[in-house]
Amino acid sequence: MSTPREPWWGYVRNVLYSYPGLRQRADEGFLFGLTASLDGMPRTGEISKPVERAVVHQLSEKEQERIEAVERAIHETARRPLGQQRLRVIDMVFFRRSHTLNGAAEAVHVSYWTAGNWQREFIKRVAKRLNLM
């Protein structure tokens, strides 16, 4: 019989699955803000062209909190023993969605049990940063 999960468990997994898309949207908005004016005229801080306005992606405060929580967990995990292997498992399972947990474990040459522990620990780190535990 499996151990019952916390009520927030599925929510945090969804945050991890959505992280790459949120990160991309945040980067696109940031990069757009640093580009020069398309017509060479000085900017007033407002976007006057409809196409430019459609390109800018504003993230909500909640989305920014999610990005920060995942990135802090990434930085904390990188400093742990075997941090890069741990992050490869997380990347393959949640961010790229290229492997199952078992496949990711095989790819980094650890047991399924070890990869599962790393995954649980990472999920708990993100939950803690989101004030869910």
C-alpha cells in the first residue's frame, strides 16, 4: 500500500511541469524590455504599437512566486551532494518530460528508489518555498 500524499503534492507537480513555459514567458518579456525601439525614436515607457503590445508577456504575481520557488529549489539542490545528477533527474522528468522516473534513474545511473527520494525531496523544497508546508 502506498503512502498517502499531502493535499498540495499534485499542485507542486503541476508547478514543476509548468515551470519551463513560465520561465520562457518571463524571459521573453524581459528581453523585449531591453531591446531598442523598432522605429529609432526614444521610448516613453509605453508601447504604442499593437503588435509590440501583444508580444509583451506580463506574469502575474503568483506566476512569479512559482518561478522563484522552483529556482530557489534548483539552487539549493545544486549545492547538495550529487546535485547535478539530482537536477538531471528533475529536468528529464518534470521540465523536459523526456523520461519517466525509472528512465531518468537509469540515465544518471542510480536506483529507482534513489531517484524517487531525490524527486520527493525536490517537490518538498518547492512546496516549502511556496509556503505550503
